[in-house]
Amino acid sequence: MRRAAAAALLGLLLAGCATFPEQGPREWHEQLEGAGELGGPPVVPEPSPPPQTPPQPGQEGQGGEQQQPSGCEDPDPQVVATCLDPVGAIAVLPDAETALVGERRTGRVLRVQQDTEPELVATVPVDPSGGGGLTGLVLSPSFVEDQLVYAYITTPQDNRVVRLAANDPPEPVLTGIPRGATNNGGALAVDDDGSLLVATGNAGQTDPAPASLAGKLLRIDAQGRPADGNPDPVSTVLSSGLQAPGGICVDPARGTAWITDRRAGEDALHLVVPGPLPAPAWRWPDRPGVAGCAALDGTVAVPQVQSESLFVIRSDVNNLFVGAPEQQLQGAYGRMSAATIAPDGLVWLGTINKAGGEPVPSDDRVIRIQPLSAGGDNRQ
């Protein structure tokens, strides 16, 4: 079993973080069914050693020995929820203390909060084959008023976007996204003007047709229609050329969006622009398994499944990456996938150790990472 003290990270993420209304969400009740041109060099250097940080409260026993999880009890103060199925997506609620978590294989959506048992709020029927299932989750741009949540799912017929409301069955928003034997996963985000960004896999197709919704970045409104400002006003397509997207992250301080993609021969991070995907802003020839991403004020953090770490890079005002990247949380939580930024600037991550990793008794877990304090101590 692996344990490690949670690493301090992303101090810069506190600067310029988004603000949200103070109103909390209404209660949901259980529903049982229903050298790139952007800066460089864009290649990964040798990883830096994991930072050494003081032990976290609750992680040391007598004599300095680390406490290990016992069943679903995890002494790590950064762990918010335990004993989940592999986590496909996370959406943090406006209170910054609670999140909705989607399990990829089961389609369950659970409400999680530290020191509270996860609460089942919806079950979305999904087909997890070919990397599909429930792989995207995002709050409505007007969540405080409408309490709606959007999910990207795979069904036996297609991949699609559905809308979730408390006590109601999933409502289709955008259907007919091709599914195939591989690359069915997708991702969701909300851009800076409130439109929904939808990343779709290529469903195993080498070169999907321009009219196909496979391998695209779509931009739609709340009803699934083309969003205002798309390159083609009658098309949902904003960009093309994706293969197996892992996550989309919108930087609320800058309004820029990034997308990760697991490509043939390399993993890549792209800056989102209309039209065909540009050259990668960063590329990983060793293919560490890039997954979700989180961005704030020029810092981009990318969980990597195979390397079991969080890759952090920083960009200047021109979105050119500067300084040395950091490889953080090396081996601390195993295989991490989903990532998002909370309204208070903290980073939430989900693990997928039950899907090919080496799970500890409390896996799979949702983790909330505390940024580095001014004094360099990550303890709370």
C-alpha cells in the first residue's frame, strides 16, 4: 500500500480566483434509476523530485510512522471521500466544501463532503466499454438559480450530453455523438461567456468526417444548439482534431481554455482556439496518461495516470509556458484522473486505482489539495 504526505502545491492558484454567489445549493435526494508555437520547448523534461513537506495532521502515528487507511477510514486530511468506484468527473458546488462526483463505470453521481458519508443523488445508465461511461460533469452556468448539472455519458447507442435535475430522470441535451470500440470518453466545461464546451473522442476513427461529432470540441448552449460566436453559426463545432480527450479546463482569471488529449505517439496539451487544433502547447512523448486538467491565473495542472503524479506548468500573459515544470504528488495517491478548481482556488482530484492500479483500502478517493501557504507549511 502506498501512502505519502499530501504535497503542498499551486500557491499561485489562489491569485485571481473566481468568485461565486454565497447562496448554497438546495438539497438533492436519492434517485435510484433514471517546440510548439505557444512556448517551449513543449516536451517534458526529467521530472523533479517530489517536494518534501511537513507531515499532515493525522498522518503520523507514534514514532513518526504513517497511519494507513483502515477500510473506508482514511487519516489523510486532504481526502474528502473514500471507497468510491473509479472517479470519472468532479464538479465542486458554490460553497467550495461540497462536490458532485461521477463514477465512470456505474454512472452514479454522489454528493461528497469531508467527514460526511457520500450521498447518492442520481444514477445515470451508462455503458463503460471503450473508455466510456460517465466521464464529464459540470455545473450549469446559472447553477445557483436552476440547480442543473450536465454530464457526458456513453450509452449503448451513442455518446451524449444529458442534463440532471434533482428527482428527475436524465434529460438528453445533445445526442448522436459517435461511439466505437475505443475512445468513447469525453469532457465538459463552461467557457467564460457561459457556453458549454464538449470534448468528444474519435470513437476509434482515424480521421472522422468534418460533419461528424467525433473527435471534436463542441460549443453549445443549454439546449444543445450551436452557441453564439461559433466559427460556423449553424454548427456546434468549435475545433477539430481530438483523439482521446482527458479534460477541459477554463482559466477563470484569463478566460483561456486548455484541453488534454492522448494521441497516437504522444500525450498533448492544447490551447483552445476556433478551427483545427493548433500544435500542442506542451507534449509528452513518453505518454504518461494525461487525464483531466485544472487552470487558474496561468497555472495549469494535469493529473497523469501512468506516472501517478500531478504535472504543473505556468504560463505568462501571452500563454507561453515559462519556468521549470513541477511533478507533484508523485505516488501519493496512485492513479489520478479527474481534476477541477473549486471557487476558493483549491484543487480537487479523483483517483482511479480500482481500474488498473494498486488500490489501498480507502480507494477510490476524492482529494482536495491545500495550496502552499505563505510560510511554506501545508498543514491546516
